Amino acid sequence: MRTTLPLRPPILALLLVTLAAGCASLPSTHADQFIIVRKDGITIDTERREVTDFSRVWQPIRDRISQYIGGASGKGERPRLILHVHGGLNTYSGALERIDAMLAAQTALDPAGQPANKQLAQYHFLFLNWDSSLLTSVGDDLFTLRLGEERPLLGIPSSPFITGSRLATSGLGAPQSLFSQLSNANDALVVRESQPWGSVRCRKGLRAVATMRG
């Protein structure tokens, strides 16, 4: 006899929220300063759709960079472009929120009407982001990626072995990691106060060699 257990409302709600978040658009007012890609390197737009004509994404970015260079040159300043490439356990939406916060800080003014962050205001940023959230990264490692490539047909059957291997590695490596942390803490809090740093010893040794040669 088979019985079907219904999904409880909280679990069903969680699944619906997760699915909605994965399909939601990515609103931003700075679409001319970022490129977002999938994990396979394919560019997508803020509706999470694959971009088949990259010029549609690149042209506004290029125009914005040209505008910045023209403005900086007109002020006698050297244009400074920073390419900010970052995954770092960020979701798409989280990455765009960080971009908005950084650009808001870049254009913020102090009470006198001057840039509040003068050094930051000198640069023009171009961001390249992809989805590398914790759950996505762990899921790829356990169920999808094999030998550096997406192989779900191989990944799913082998996932119990990979999961067991990861758990065993973490457990066996815990004592070594703890020892390293304690050693670093000892070096920082004890050895530093009683012995010179290695770089100091190195400089003294170089000076001694130079004196001998002289």
C-alpha cells in the first residue's frame, strides 16, 4: 500500500519562493556598468535571458566609458577604469545590490557639495559578475561538475561518493586546520612581541651580505 504525504504549507511556500527567486528579474539602474554571465560564460540580461547579440549589452557600456573618458579629459584628469571581476559566494541579485551600493558611495557628496569619497570618485567601474552563491557552489560540486565540466548524468549517480569524500576530507582535515589556526594565533600574539619578523631577519641578512661584498 502506497501513501502520499502532502507537502506542508511552510515547505510548499519555501519551494515556491525558491523557484520564484530563480526566475525573478534583476532590477538595476546601472545596466551600463556591468555584465552578468552564467556559470558557463554565456552573457544574460537582467531578465535572466541568454544574450544572442552581445552588442546590445556592450554598446551602452562603451558609450558610458566614452562619456567618462571625455569628462575626465576635459577636466585635465587621467581616466581610470577599474574592471571588477567577482563571484565570491554572491547571487545575481546580491552582486547587483553591491554594485548599486558601491556606485552610490562613489557619487555621494559631503555637506559642502564635494565628493565624499574623492579617491573612489576618480574611477569608472565595469563589473563582471556571475552566480556563485553558497548553495549553488555546493550543489555544483556534489551533483553537477565532474572533472571541471558540467556532467549531470554522471554527477547525480556519483553524488553519494563525492559527498562522502567531502565529509571525510573535512573531518580528517579538521585537526590540521585547527593546529594551523592556533599556530597563526601564537605567531601573531606571542612570537611577534618577542622575536623580529622574518622580513626583518631577511633585511639584516641582505645587509650583512652587502657588507661582506663591500
